Amino acid sequence: MDREMLLRLLSLVLTLLLAGCSLPGSSPSFRSTDITGADYAQDFSLTDHNGKPKSLADFKGKVVSVFFGYTQCPDVCPTNLSTMAEVMRLLGPDADRVQVLFVTVDPERDTRELLAQYVPAFDPRFLGLYTDLAGTEALARKFKVFYQKSGDTDGPNYTVDHSAGTYVYDPEGRLRLYVKHGEAAENVAEDFRQLLAGR
């Protein structure tokens, strides 16, 4: 094979490879931050608002979103849960393959009964999760989540400053996305569709 023919062949191979990279569906294009391969936030052992123990494995086959907050949060938490309720509406029948989890960072006030009233009010399929104080601290470290009491910390009317993003797992239980607070429901729904499609 002469040099000119070899160069043409290499040029053709390169063109095909570049074209392959841009084919629709060849790789996911998420709106949220892709954190596939992250070595933290791998699992949890918590109790849900029905009193049942839960770990990530219990939701295999579903896209799972995990948000840390507290029921007396004045803005971030209800906004997040409202956005996720809209995501479920946008997904239609596919919403049954999604599990939204709300993990409290305020176990002193967020009892099982309170979580059972608060979380499903946004969507009956949503689950509130909790553990004790020590378990909450350990889980926050494991998930790289910040939270801290502020305001009237000596009384019952304190607030809790906390991280506002959401972790998202694919149906195989792998951590895939970090959704920033305030992301549009349409964008989150599209990301979930891609994960449900196995991307």
C-alpha cells in the first residue's frame, strides 16, 4: 500500500471515528453535573417514614434521587420537593420507575410521624428517611453533605443551614448525577429519562 493510499485510509478512519462521537445517543448529555465514578455517597442504612429499614439496594431498578433537608426549612426544601413533584408529573408513567428520597438532617425534630405527613404531601410516592444524631453525622460525612444549626440553637426554633443539591443514582444503583438547587424540572426530567433508558 503506497503512502497516499495509507493517508486516505487513515483520514477515512479518523472521519468515521469523529462522526461516531457525535451520533445521537452515543453518549449521554446530561443537564445536571455528571459525577459518574465518584467514590462517595455509595449507600445508606436508614429508616423510612413508615418505620421500615431502607438501603439503596431496596430501590434497584429505579432512578433514585436523594436530597438532604428538614421539614421546617422555609424555602430550599419545599422548593426542591415541589420541583421533584413536577419532574414526576413530566415523566408520566415512567415516574413509577423513579424514587425520590428526602433524608432529614434534623432528627431531633423530624420524627417519623412528621416526615410521614410532610414528605408525601408533595407526592405520595416520596419517602422521608431518618436515623439518630450520630447516624446523621456519619451519613453526612459519607455523602459530603454540610449541615449546621443556626439562629436559636439553645431552643427549639433553630434553623439548619445545609447543602442544597440532589444526588441521583441510575437503576443499577450507581451514583451518576449531582443536581444543583434551582435546576428546572424539565431538565431534571430529561436527565432521568436518559438514566431510565440505560445511558
